[in-house]
Amino acid sequence: MISICHININSITKNKVELLARFYKYDVISVNETNQKSERPFSLLDYNIFRNDRVKKAGGGVLLAVKEHIKCREIINKTTHKNEIIAVQIETLLYKSILISSINVAPTAKIEMKIFQELYNINSNCIIVGDLNATISEMGSTKTNARGKQLQELLNEGSQPLLSFITNVETHPTIDSINGHKPLTFDIQIGAEPKPTSPRLSLNFKEAKWTKFRSKLDQQLILWNNDLSLNSPLDIEDYSMFITDSIMLATKEAVPTSTPTSKSYALSEAFKSLITLKHQAYRRWKRAGDNIDKCYIPTKWKTANIILIMKPKKDKQHPASYRPIRLLSYLGKLLEKIIKQRLILELERRNILPEHQAGFRPGESTIYNILRLERYTQNQLRCARRHSAVILFDIKAAIDSVWHDGLIYKLNDLRFPKYIINYLTSILKDRTASVEIENVLSRQFNLKNGTPQGSPLSPLLYIIYTADSMNDIPTHTEHRQFADNTALWTSLNTMTYLSSRLQQSVDAFESWCKSWKLKLQPTKTEMIHFTIHPRKKQLNWQRHLDHIETKIAPRIGLLRYLSRTAYEPNNRTLINIFKSIARSIIIYDYTVLLTTDHNVCSRIQIILNKAFRAALGLPIYTSLDYIHKISNIPNIKDYATTLLKQAIQTSTANKDITSRKYLQDILEKIS
């Protein structure tokens, strides 16, 4: 028996050690893309080397490595029209000889058909391996390219008979992690006894603390029949259940320790472990990739358990008083994060998302939309002496109201990759949920609309769905969005024409919502009129300060309770809680805060100091200098200034000229 291995390796020198470690047992190794230079020597332990290197250009090259105990000689070594060929004749027992050839065809070249006839004329018992850069749809490729048509014609001629004694054809994980070519191995039964198969390299977890868990998990995973292919939804369902059951069993039981296997090519234990870890990572990636390619999500991953949390100060007898929280499969969410990353890359590469949408996008914030509205209104009032008005809309149950067919239509219209569309279709199709009330689950029901709440994909899918919502808004009306919140504003000299113009824009937006099965929430729709004749010319901060004190009072009580009842109070933890639930209320609109006078800032600082003393359990007479010294927390105005400078840097990086100019003006005023 002669065992043969073919690899497209992308530099044989760089991957020499792993090549020997994994494929040393094969009698003949064919390598494409060797990236060798003819003046540099190259050798493999126990092999005779025959090579054809690409001259004067990087990349390319072919190589045949034949075991030293095999009698062989080189027959062909040449390059014809970017077809690189190396052929070696091997003496055998059953036949006089066989010819083994390795061919590499450059992506820009055509297959030189005369090469195959020449090889066949030299020895009719020939085996040709290599990278022809040919794809044939009948053999599983998505399409047939020009070289694929050439290869199909060659196979249809029948002048090159196929060998019927090739056995044990297998593919293996790639050697180079960035190279998508899998090594191919097979055996030829030619009068020799088959060699005993080498046992696989095993990983030893004796030194790890979690050995018991991991070992049991490995034992369960080995039980799966790797010969089974995941070609149908039922196969994927069975495999997902197998994975789930294996994880459950591994948390409860232990597993015997694994023993290392011997290899003829000596490697260090560290190198063996690295190779094994790499294979494990590849297998995990491949399983996820198979699910993506099949465009199918297991049913269990699409089932949600809904728990109900009552809203503060609401009637518990009324269904609207509860906030539903969906608990989703963590395996499904992990896979959705992978798809989300690919979706974001596509959106950014093609610049699909509109500029007016600031929600769920890196580097964007709702404060930038507020700044644009403020700058627009100020210019109209002070410079043009015109009335301005803004209408604020909120979509009712926005995430739960997305029309599935409409979303799929828009994804197709935007020309997203087919596999992403098919995968998202599987995510949305046949979703079910159960409601948990007093530890009892209701019967399952189907979710016919909406994207799954709690899914990493839902916010992104929603802003894709509403990306064209402003297309029909008249040019005289400005518009901005933050997720499902929409603002339309415009200006005119008189209120009559202002109302007419704004109504025209409202009608256009409302018509779009009806067309795409979204409903506006009337109770949360508001209009603000910025008039050139304000009724109250002297505006002050009193109502805002009273609102802050009312809102922060229960949180101060919570901080005081945590400080007193903690078994071992940790100042760092309490400071983080203080920042999260107290300071965040005050610092929300820091740009406006920086424009206030000294008295307002002092009042806000007093409120903040009160909350901070409560968090650390300090008495009321503790000096401010001591508080800031032990906590390293700046006063409110310094902190707001720091946030302002960070916002300027962000707007500069995002090329947001309007926001940067406005923020820069504020910084100049306070400097």
C-alpha cells in the first residue's frame, strides 16, 4: 500500500514542523504553494525531495516528497503557461511503475490540457494531484468557473480512466489557520500490506484544575459518529441535542485520564499540546460554520422563556403593568454574535446605515441629535427670527412589531450575502415562547412578528428595517433617529405655515409606518414649539434641580443601606455603584450643565456629595477635600469638562462637523 497526502500549504518552510508532525506516516507528500526559492536548499526527514520553484515571482511552486526507502526517479519538472508541474515515477510490486504528478495552476491562468495527455503518454498508470483552481457545481461548488469547464470536459472525454483502487480518502484540518485548503489523504492498494494506523494524539489535562469536567466532556464528544454528515435539519437537531446532553453530563461526572500516544517523529509535549488545541479550535469553528452554511437554527435555540417584572408603582392586576424579559438559549446567542459581526462588516463596508440613525452604532450617542436640534433652533431664533417646532415620535412595541416578510424583503433589496439572509430567515422562522408565572410555564405559542428580544441581532435588524423611514420626508424638514425614537423639526416665519409644513412631514412618516406595519404611540408623541415670543423670558434651573433631588433621594437611601448592611464593605465596589446609580442621573446632559452659573453647579455638587457620603458611610460633616482625596473622584464640573473633551475627540474621529463645532464652542466659553 502507498499512502499519499496532498496539501496547499502557503510556505512549506514556515509550516515544516507541523507538516512532519501530522503527515510523517505518508509515503508521498504533494505540496502546492511552497513559496520556495531555487537557491535555498530544503529537506524533510526520511524523504527524497523533488521540487519545481516559481522563478522571479513570489508564491507558487510545487513539491513531491517521497520516502527514502521507495525506489523512484523524477520524470517531469517544468512550468508551462503558469501551470507548474513536477512528476515522479515510483516502482511498485503489482505494476512495473506508477507516475505521480503534482500540478499548481495560477488563479489567472487556464489549465494546459496538453499536460494531461503528456502524462498519460509517459505512463498510463498515473495519479494527478494539485490545486487547479477549478470549481464544478456538480461536485458541490456553488458555481462552475472557466477552469472547471475545462476539467469537466477532460473527465467527460474518458481518455484518463479513474483508478478504482483508491481507498481511505479523507480531509484534515488546515495547517495554516488563514489558509482555507484542507489536506487530502488517500491510499493506493498496490500489492503491499496496509500499515497499521497510528493512534491519534491525545491531550493530557492532569495539571489543570478543571480536568474532571473537561475530560468527561471529551469522553462524551467522542461518542458521536464523525462519519455522519449534517445535511438535514434533523441531523443538526440530533447533533445539537448531543452537544447539550454532553455538557450536562460533564458537569456531574468525571472521566479517566488520557494517555499520550507515541509517534515516529519526536515532538515536545508543548508542541503536541499546541497542535491539539489548534485542532479543537478548528473543529469548534467548523461546527459553527456548518450550521451557518446549512442556514438552519435548532428549534431549541429559538425557544424563549418569558419572565414578567412589574413596573414601579403600577397595578399588579393590569397586564400592561409588567415588563416582559425573554430568556434565550446562550448557544443560540453565541452563534448570533458571530452573524452580527459579519453583518456589521457588511454594513460598514457598503455604508448602508443612514447618517440620521444614531442608535446601536459605535461612536454615536443621543446627545449628538440633541446638539443638532439645539443648534438648528438657536440659529433660527437668533439669526432668522423664525419659529421652530419639533415633533417626537415613539414606535409602539418596536422590536416586537417588525414584520418578518418585510425585513427579509429589505435584506434582499440591499443585496446582503445569500447565506446571511437564509440564516436570518431561519432565526425569525418558527420562534416560540412560554411565559413563566409563579414558577409555572404556560403552553408554548408562536411569535409571528418581531425580532427576538435579548438577541444580539435584534437592535441591528431593527435599524436596518427602518433605514428607509426618512426617504419620503420633505427636504424642508430635518430628521434624526435614535433606535425607535424619531424627531422631525422645521422652521418658518408664521405658525400657520409652520404647522402646515410640519404636518406634511408627519403624514409622510405615518404613511411609511402603516406601509411597514408599525404603529405610533400617541401617548408618547409630543410637540415642542420654540417661539420668538416666549411667555416666560426668565427661565431658571429650580424645577430641574427639584426633579434631580426627587429622583436621586431613593438612590441615596439605597446607597446608605448597602453601606450599613454589607458584611465586608468594599469602597471600590460602593464607589462603582455610586457612579452607576447616582452620578449618572446628574451628568446625563453635561453639555448643558457646563453652561450654568456657579450657584447651580454648587447646588448639584451638594446633592452629589450627599450621595457619595451615603455610599461610603461617612458622616455629614466630612470635608469635601477628604472625600475627593480618598476616592480620587473629581468634582462635577471637572468631570463634565473631561466628558466634553472626550466627546470632541469622538466627533472628530467620526467626522461629525456639526457636533464638534458646537462642543468646541462650549469648551471655549468655559476655558
